[in-house]
Amino acid sequence: MFLTRNLQGLRALRVSRFSTSTRLASAAAAATATSRMQPMDCSEIKITKADKLKPMPELNTLQFGKEFTDHMLIMKWNKDNGWNKPEIVPFGNLSMHPASSVFHYSFECFEGMKAYKDANGVPRLFRPIRNAERMLNTGRRISLPDFDPNQLVEGIKKFVDLESRWVPQERGYSLYIRPTFIGTDSALGVHDVGNAMLFVIASPVGPYYKSGFKAVKLCCSENIVRAWPGGSGHYKLGGNYAPSVVPAREAGKKGFAQILWLYGEEDYVTEVGTMNCFTVWINKNGEKEIITAPLDGMILPGVTRASVLDIARERLAPQGWKITEGKYSMKDVAQAANEGRLLEVFGSGTAALVSPVKAIQYRGKEFSIPLPAGKEAGPITEQISNWILDIQYGKEPNHPWSVPVRN
């Protein structure tokens, strides 16, 4: 019995030592592989210029996302070597394997940002680190590789600087920038991404509303939700957008510009179309309040949303306004409208900056939002818009949100 126990102990010790040495060897191999992985580095970018530059379109003919600049920025990654050297190449089609994971399993996320030209002709980006950090977080959710957000910003700055002739000088016009991050594995099967590509394209755009602000009508969602707790509504995934197109089209047939997405039995207000939603009212406690839904996992952390909140806290809170991120329902909005406490409603996003609302249909009844005579937006909506526009176009040249693409 004693001998048997000792033999078993020796075997266990050998197994333990073998397992430990195996783990150490595996860890060492992993550390070696990691050390070989190249990080994203945009300090030097290989640039291949287009042989022939495109003619510049007339500003009054611009349509959102229809015209594209002369070049695009491309960065590729694989699990063995990490990030390849970034390249700026002539704008053109991408060539991809038909089994690429982006086509089959939606390994795809994107960002939307803009460049604006100041009075000195220098292009400026608006809070670009926010977009880069959000892309990193979204990419992690779908197994796309990590990168340094500051390096992505550096790459975009160099890209925009090269394409600076495409950034319009006039206020209301800008260069829309679309960074896109995709999985490119050329094999079927749902698994971690082993190959990826991050590319950036850009399109000159005009004002979202050519004649200035235009207040719109919304209808509330009834049988469809945009996002749900524990889902992916707070990530900027391409898969979050396609399912909203058909409901929006049906709403359009009924005369509504967009859908106000509600959630739960309480009909909590979440987002409006593809924008964050803000309500301006006198709340039940008699306070002047600007409220938006909290970042509870269902709400996209919009860069414009954050900017509206930040500037409202800085400039409107001292005037007695309460700035709130908190749950509120369409029932609350309807009650405020009935009691004359509802002042303004607007959406916020990169494309339109702010989009004023003049009416909301809810449970078969239309609730009007008051607008000043001859105006398409309330005073808070208009003031916030002007403050942010001044920063974007460099009228507040030293503001930290406005980042010149060159020193």
C-alpha cells in the first residue's frame, strides 16, 4: 500500500512538472509571438498618389455620400504579424475573397466624422479621439484586433491633409470621413478574426438641410425595437443599421421623417432614427431640463451627444438648466405636451448635427412641439447648434475639440 501510494505520488509529480513546463513553454511562445506583433504605427505612411485628380464638384450639387475623394487610407492586420505599414492609395474598389468573414458573419463596424476648414484654410477634425476610441471598443466586441486610437487619429489627419482640397471652405459644408473596420478571413465558419482591414474613405457633403433647419415629424415604434438590454445597441456595428431601413421606409410612406424608438412596457425613449434624442421641457418638479437617455447598453455613445451634453453643462447649466442623462418615457413626454411643459425635441448626430422635431405621433395621437414664429427650431436647439458649429469651423480656434490636421 505504501509503495503504491508513493508510485502514484511520483506519477502525479511528473505530470504536474510536465504540465507546469508545458504551460511555461506555451506562455513563452505566446509572449514571443506577441513581441513579434507589430502595433498600428501611422508615424510613416506609404503614399501612392493618383495619376489624375478628379474634377471638383460644384458645392450646390453635393449629395451625401455620392462623391469621393482621390485617395483612401488602408491598414491591414493578421494574427501572426500584427499591423502592416499603413498606405494611402488611389481611391478604388477593394478585392476580397467571396468567403470573407465580413460578408457572412457581419464582422464590420464603422465611424462617421467630419473635417471642417477654418478661416485660414486649415482642415480641422472634431473630437477625433472619441471616434477612434469608440471604433476600438466596437471592434473588440466582434473580435477585431486592438490598436492605439491615437495612431488611428494620426493616420486620419495625414489622409485629410493630403485630401485638403476636398474640404469645403464654406460654413455648412464639410468632408465626411468614414473609417471602416472589417474581418477578412477567407474561410467559412464563425471564429475569432485572424485577418482584418481598416480603411478610410471620404466624401464632401453639404448642409443636411439645404435651406437651414427643417423641423420634422416622428412616429413612435410599436412592434419593433432598435436595441435591448444585453445586446449590441451601444456599438456602431453595421448590423445595427440595416434592420432599421424597412421600418423607416414604412414610416416615410405615412409622412414621418423618422422613427422614435421606444423600449419596454413603459415606452422608454431611446433613439430617433439613427440619432440620439434630446428632450427640452419643464419637468414635473418645475425645473428647466434637457434630458437624454442614459448609456445603459442600448444607447449609442454619440460624439455629438457627448458634445451637446458637455456644452450644455458648461454654458446652459449656469443659466438654471438641469442637464440630465436618465430614463424617461414617451408617456412622460405626452403628459408634458398636454400640460404645456414640452418645449423642444431634437436628434443629434454627425450628419445633421442637430435635427429639430415639430411633432410626434404616439398611440394614435399627434403631439406638437411648439416652435417660435417663423422658425424651424427652438432657441435651445439653435443655440447649441451654433455653439458647436463655431467650434467645428475654428471660430473658437483654441478649443480642444477642434483639432487641426497640421501644425
